[in-house]
Amino acid sequence: MARVFVYGTLKKGQPNYKHMINTAKGLAKFQGRGRTAEKYPLVIAGKYNIPYMLNIPGTGHHIAGEIYTVDDQMLQFLDEFEGCPDMYQRTLKRIEVVEWEGKGGAGEGVMECFVYSTTTYPPEWVSLPYHDSYDSSGKHGLSYVLRESRD
């Protein structure tokens, strides 16, 4: 099992969470909440208002998200879903545990999790507003466009 930190549309209550609980795609078990130990820019970009964590350590905010343990099948699905390695790259990042439900993590403080961030983005994205948490219906007013609704 691998640990994955999700910060965008795959979190509970967000438009793509359905994939995290679809056992046909593999197994994902919610473990707790966390935030990136380092600061990163989290921007909402492109014509579909997709959240992107830009891989620029030390800039932006500590990004809030959820920690899951996933099996190999789910990890492979997530790689495909996230357009890895072209759109996003899956790398290990240090995540501070904020709240823990699973076994073998409570009190760990910081753990390594796979995170989908990107080094391949238009330079103007660095000038977009940075967020510390993502909600598709947040006050930013940039509603996420589901894949099945895109032209």
C-alpha cells in the first residue's frame, strides 16, 4: 500500500471523490487530514478551473488535504487520471499530520506521501492567486468543469 495526499477534486465532498470510493478502480482508505510541510503555490487554472499544486517549494502556502492509503491498482488509476507524468508528476512530499484516523500514523507528526504536483505549466500561472485549501465551490468563483462536461 502507498500513501497519497490529495488536495483538490479527489477530496471528500469534491467533484471527483467518487473515484476514490469506486472499488472497481482499486482500494483507497481515508487515513486522515494533513498539510504540506513546505509551502507550495496552489492555483486554479485553465479553462476547466483545475486545481494545480505548482512544484515550487517555499512559495505559497502549506496546502491542506487528505491522506489515503491506496493499493497498486488505485495508484495506477490515479496516475492515469492525473495525466502522470505529462500534466502532473507523482513525487514524495513531506506531509504534516493534522488529524489521524488510521493505525500506524497517530503521533508521527510528519510522513512522506505521494503528491500529484506539476513542473509543466504556463509561466503566467505563477501570477495567479495562491490558495491554502481547495473547494470546487469556494469563494474564488471558479467552478470545476467535470471531464464528462468538457468540450
